[in-house]
Amino acid sequence: MENGEQRSDTELLLAARTCAEPFGLFYERHFASVLAFFRRRTPGPEEAFDLAAETFAAALATVPRFQPGPEPPQAWLFAIARHKLSEALRSSHVQDEARRALAMQPIELDDEAIEALEAIASAPAIELLETLAVEQREAIEAHHIKERGYAEIAADLRCSESVIRKRVSRGLAALHAQLRKEEAP
């Protein structure tokens, strides 16, 4: 899909009704934050990973019913995540109906995979990124996570390099302020 990374989450979910690739991009954008959400609420990384996988399987199964609204698509995704967590807490185990309905095999995690999941899930900045304006979040992710240059990002977004620098700077300042607020007694 050309320019897939420039498409909004809403555009990706609507396109995912007829093609799987846009949902894959949506998954890549939000897996870490969903995993972090579960990791803070479950006893171990395996449970967190299973719930994250079940959340995305359920989201994929319900994409045809996704309706854009005033709230961001992440709200829809985290509603599914909260529902999966609630089900797991009620039944004391992770429900995997959506995974089975899609004929997806369970994933076995080795020690190295568990260590990587713990590192992803323990990063508070990932969840904080979700609180930023979309433009700031995308600029920070492109520059600091994907390690792309300002000029390259600006060319892709068809704006000036100074606009990208400003988005990154303002986003980082907002993250810093949020972290200071959370650390305050």
C-alpha cells in the first residue's frame, strides 16, 4: 500500500474492510501500547501477550462493523482491550474465541521473546505518546523510534523541515511535562 504510513488510523480501519494490509499497519502502530496496557494489569508477560493478541484478533473480526466517530480509533481498540481484560479476570484465563474463529495458531513465547515483551511493555513513554496530538506523536515516532531524518519526514508529509522539528520539540516538551506531573508527590 503506497503511503500507508501517512494514512490515519480511521482510514486504515476503513480500508481493512477489503484488504488485510491496512490492518497490519494499524496493528504495528498500536501493539506496543496495547501490550503495555495489559502488562501493567496482568501477572506475567505471557498473559499480557495473549490478551494483546486476542484484542487484535477481535478487532480484526469486528473491522467490518467499525464506525468512525468523534473519538479516535484507539478508543475503539482500547474498549476491546478493556473488554478482553474484564473477560479474563472474570474467567481467570484469557479467552481465545476470536483467535480460534480466525483460525490463528497460538504463539509460544521463549525466554528471549518474553524479555523483549517486558521491555516494550515497561516503557511508560509508549503510553504517554498516545496522549499527544496525532501530528506530534507521528513526528516523534518517525524521528526518534524509526530514526528517520527531519528532511525525510518532511518530504513524506509534504511540509517544511521546521514544521517537523517544531512538532517533535512540542511533543517532547509535552511528554516531559506529563512525566514530571506523574512523578510529583
